[in-house]
Amino acid sequence: MKKRIVGFHLDDEQHWVAELECGHNQHVRHNPPWTNRPWVISPEGRARTLGMELNCKKCDAGAPRDWN
């Protein structure tokens, strides 16, 4: 299910996590060659992706919210 990014935070291991409008979190690592997300490594890149939609597998699974 597609959900918009509404914010970001760093987890305990200093990896970027997208906060989705549904209340779920999703890691958005830049880890080439498997995951190519260069926008995540700069504040400007993250700001440009606010509102972008990601597929939320937690919504698909009916998982409870990660945050309120």
C-alpha cells in the first residue's frame, strides 16, 4: 500500500528511517549496489522527498503503528 513520507529520523545505528503518513517507519538506506538512494544522505535530498510515496508492507500486513 502506497503511503507518503512525512518525516525522517536516525535509528540507534545511525541509519535513516522514513516516517510514513500511516504511522509506520521504513528504513531508507543508501547501500549500493543493492539499494540506490543517494537522496537520503543529504538534508536537501530528504527534504525533496517529503510527500513521496513508498510501499508500506506493514500496512499490507495490518501491523500496528510505530508512532502516533
